[in-house]
Amino acid sequence: MASCWISSASFFEQLEKALAFDSDEVNAVIKNVEVLERLFATLMTQTAPQYLPLTQGFDDKAKEAAIETFASYRPQASR
């Protein structure tokens, strides 16, 4: 039974360390999520519609058209 108590104590010590956080870091993550939400909304409304025709059809020609569209794609460098 003593080993069970030691394991539990060790578990709670590890849990305390895992749950410790810096509020500035949490706020930075929240801000980053908000930025990503805005970026996602913009991409879905302005960029994605041009690719919707590529989702039509499941035959080989449709798949080849999608591959050709993205074959020469080069991501833009982040700013």
C-alpha cells in the first residue's frame, strides 16, 4: 500500500508541473488562434472558391486535373 501512496504522490507532483503555465504564454497562444481564425476565414472566402471545381468528379481525368493544378505549386515565403 505504501508504494501506491508514493506513486500517487509522484503522479500529483507531475500533474502539478504539467498544469503550471505562464499567463503571458497562454495569452499569446489565444492571440495566435484568433489570427489563424481570421486567416482561415479569408482563405475560405477568397482563395478556396477557385479550387472548388477540382472537387468535382472521381474519375482519372478529374484526379489528373487536380494533380496538374498543384504540381508546380510553390508556397510563398512567410513574411
